[in-house]
Amino acid sequence: MSTTGLMVTVVGWAASTPREVVGDGVPYTSFRVATTPRYFDSRQGVWADGRTEWFTAKAFRDVAFNVAASIRKGDPVLVHGRMRTEEWVGENGPRSGLVLDVTAVGHDLTRGRSSFARRTHVSGGQGDEQAGATAHEPGPDQVVEGSAQTPVDASAHDPWATEGAVSSESLDEELVAATP
């Protein structure tokens, strides 16, 4: 993906759940993002919403699988990427929309907490694909939401993993203990 063009960061809400698509052999996912600016209306003495802007975020290759597994409709998100206009012909004639070709995406942690699970790749003649993983079948190190499967210890395979990192459970206990 080219890095030339208008690079922007959109802070908003996922307006749809990402859908996995494999087009022309390159996996990608897309989801809608809505952003509404808020401002203080000093004449009325209240906060007001500005005009909502809508974007389609598209992520390709490995990022597509991570986005599809992580983002859900209603999640607060930060999306960074190259903005472009996409044109197509719809029922009512020619249409256009703003598209962000994603280079980075994540949850907006000013709105809540999130948990991260590193996706590692297994080498052994399989290129960058995960051993045993397909678009719909998780690999040995993927966490399947709602299942009893436990994640593989990333520190054994991942040079960036940190031993002694604070778990979300211990953070919850600290927060409860500190609450008056």
C-alpha cells in the first residue's frame, strides 16, 4: 500500500461489524466509521453535536483478520490511514464515498478498556500464514472468543513479550481495592 496521499486519523465509533472478505486472493475487511464533533453552544449553554461524517475503513492481509476478530459495531475506535474517494454505480446512479485504507486501527481507550492478544506466526515452510489457520479456522495461538481455549504463552515465542506484565485480572483487583 502506498503511503502517499492524504494520511488522516479518525476518532469515532464503529458503525458496523467488520465483515471478512477475500477478494482477488487478498483478504480484506471493511467496516463503517462515524465521527461526530461536539462543541459547547455558548448561546444556549449546552453541549451540542455537529454533523456526523461517515467513512468506510478497509484493512488488508493480516490486519484484516485482526480487525475482524477485534472490532464490533458500537466500539469506540481510532483509525489511521490514507483517505481516498471511492466511486461506484448504485441503484440511483453514480455514487461516491470516503474510504480510509487502514495502516493502524485500535480501540479508543479514552472511552473504556481493551485487552490485547498478540498474534504470532509459526514458521516452517508456510510463509507468513499461521500453522493450521484459515480465515475461519483459528490457529493454535489464537484466542477464540467464548471458548474454553487458552492462549499460548506468547513470551516463549515472542521476543517482544514482557514477563511480569500486569494482567487485566490483577488490574481489576487493584482498582477494586483502591475504590473507597
